[in-house]
Amino acid sequence: MGTSVADLVLRGGPVHTMAGARPATALAVRDGRVLRVGSDEDVRDLTGPGTEVVDLAGRAVLPGINDAHLHATWLGALWPHTLFGDTGAPGMAPERPLTTPAERRAAILRAGDLLAGLGITSYTEPGLGPGEDAGSTGAFGTSVVEQYRDLAAEGLLKARVTALWLYGELDGPSTLADFRAGLATVEGAGPDPERLNFAGVKIFADGIPPMRSAYTHHCYADGSRAELLVAGGDDAEREANLTRMVLDAHQAGLQVGLHATGDRSIDLMLDAVERARAEHDVDLGHYVIHGDLVSAAQLDRMARLGVGLSAQAGIAVRTVGVVNAALGPGRAEGAWPFQAALDAGVPLCLTSDSPVLPPDWRREIAAADRWMGPAADPRQRVATLLRCYTVHPARQDGAADWKGTLAEGMVADLCVLAADPLELTAAELPDVAVDLTVLGGRVVFERAV
């Protein structure tokens, strides 16, 4: 890549590129991209009078963290409150509606500051659009879209944002007619899709098991059954309408993120994607959101069809009791099969769903490790789970060719941790401080010492 002088050099500590490269202790950045990765000596000729040099002193460099399912505007409105406590089912959100454009702008900026302090350089807003223009929170309607566009144009976003359009209600119903009307008005990504990109659409297929609203093949423990959230006169019509939504989005070249927790709703998603790929064989990175009750057979299909999974380990460990109460004793222990997903080759993104949970990826990795049980190699487990916050989310964003790793030529999105996570167990990770966050070669957070 030549011998141009670097804008930024980090040296003197482990650099984990997540790109399968040889061990490195230094990284050089120019014009927002990784210029060179190697030893301290390898970057010496790239350091000039104008180069900002960071002495790592043994601290570790990782690719920037990507939370692939995080409601940042809502988080900015509610923080430090979240919907979940330490145990049990989610509670009611505090009444803090965003009622003006200025309030929405401030919430996005507040979330950006919080996330930068956690080393998060990318996140997905999973559902913004007209379906929530009359929503009670004010955090998901088209006014939020306008604020994101303005902030991106002004260069004020502290993370790269991927968003999904929403043409129904958040956690609520949608109709095929409204969905099709929305698809007809989809706007482009904007002037810089690496900063703000509307990648696709979100559809709510069902609810969640603790509320007995997941769409399952079997009755709940009390004998009840759930219906799809997609409108229709009966189960068959609702299923046909959901299938049509997925097919229409695929035909329009849009990614589908389907909120599906029940095994029956996941089957419908996979059947629709298989049909869509047969009609127009292009991998758009469709994915299942949550996927609580996904089965081993479904994971194999997902891997074959290129369907990803975006899930929350923190919810799994907090809801064992209420899920068993809803589904029957012992059912929760077979839910959220993270290891099986990885073994099947499904791109697994660990996410916070914040403000359902706090947006702390270190705690989510620890929760996933706890849920998965003892590991033969605890430190290799950490490396594997870190990919669920870097490499796999970049793939979900359709951006694996330019972010998610620190290979030469990739965007210089990174964070510096006070200790090397690959020398720790997952349980130790939440105590490791984030010292520095860099977005596109620019420092957006530095911890005061």
C-alpha cells in the first residue's frame, strides 16, 4: 500500500485483526483506512512529525464493536434505565416520550456518546418508519429517520448506523397493504452509505415466549396458542401474507430482518427465503431476530440459505423461569442454541437489544459463555464470541468487504482495551475497561485516567 506517512499509529500491544493474520503489535492508519498491520518495526517508516502515536503499553486493539440490534434513539431517551432487571421478564419502560425533533436529535447524540465509551463503532436501528409515526415513544417514526440523515450529513454520528424500515407497529401488527405501500417509497442510503445505510426492512412475525405470543408448533403449557402479528383472517391467510412480505422485499433487493421467536414463525421465514432464492438467487443477508426456539434442523437450513441469527444471551440467562412457566418445565434449557448455531455455520450476531438490556457487549459475551456451558478452551471461546460482535455483524450489514476486521485496506474502526481479552475468560471480560475508540481513523472516545 506504499510508504505514505500514517495519520495514526498504535504500537506496543497485541493487535487482534480478526482477519486470521499473523500476530501483530502495531497498526498504522491513513485517510481512515488501515494502512499496515505488523510489528512495531513494521510501522516505523510510516511515522512522521504529524503522526499521532498511541503507545499501547500492552493494551489490546480489537476491531470496533458492532451491536447488530440496538434501538439507539430509544436508548438515548431512557438511559440509564432498561426494560430488564437482573431476572425475570421485561418490565414497563419509563414514560419518557420524545415529542420534538430536537429531543430525538439529542437522544441519538446521547446514545452515540454512551456507545463510543463502550468501543461500539457500528450499530443497527432495527425498525424505523411510518408504522411508528403515532407510536407512544416517539423513538421509531420517520422523524427519527430525518434526524439520522441530518446528523450523518453534519458528520456528528459517532458510529456507523444501519437501519431497517418498519411499516407496521413496533412489537405489533402490520398489514400486507401497508408493507407494499412502504416498499414503493423506500429511499436510498444517502450520500455516504458507510455512515448511514437503510439496508432493508423489519417484520414482526410474532411476540416472545414469556408472553405466550411466540408462534409455535405446539400449545403453551396452559393450552393456549399464539397467532402471527401479520394481519389476516385466519392462520393460513396470515402465513400467506408473511410469506408475501418476505418475497416482495427480496424481489426489491432489500434485506429482511424478521422478529421471529417461535419455531413455527422461523419455519415460515425459511420457507419464504428458500422460495425467494429459487426465484431470484441472490444472498441479501436475511436474518432471524431473536430466534429463541430455533431448532437444530432449522439452523442447518439457515446455514444453507445464508440466513443469519441475531440473538441476546442476556435475555436467555434472565428468563429461564418465565420461559419454563410458559412452555413447560425444561424447555428454556433447549432454547437459544448458540453453540449449535456456530457449529452449523450460521452467522451469529450477539446483540443487546438495548434498551431492553444495557448496551455492554462485554456482559453479553459473558452471558453467552455462561449459557453455552463449560468450554474446552475458555480463551478460544472468547475469540469465537468476539467474532459475533465484529465479523458476523459486518456480514449482516452487507459490509464484510470493508469493515469488521482490521486487515489492510479496511476502515480504521477499532477499540483499545485495558487488557488483552484473549488472555482472559469470558467471565473476566466485563471488568476490562475500554480505553479508546476510533471511528474511521478519528478518536471518538478516550477514557480519562
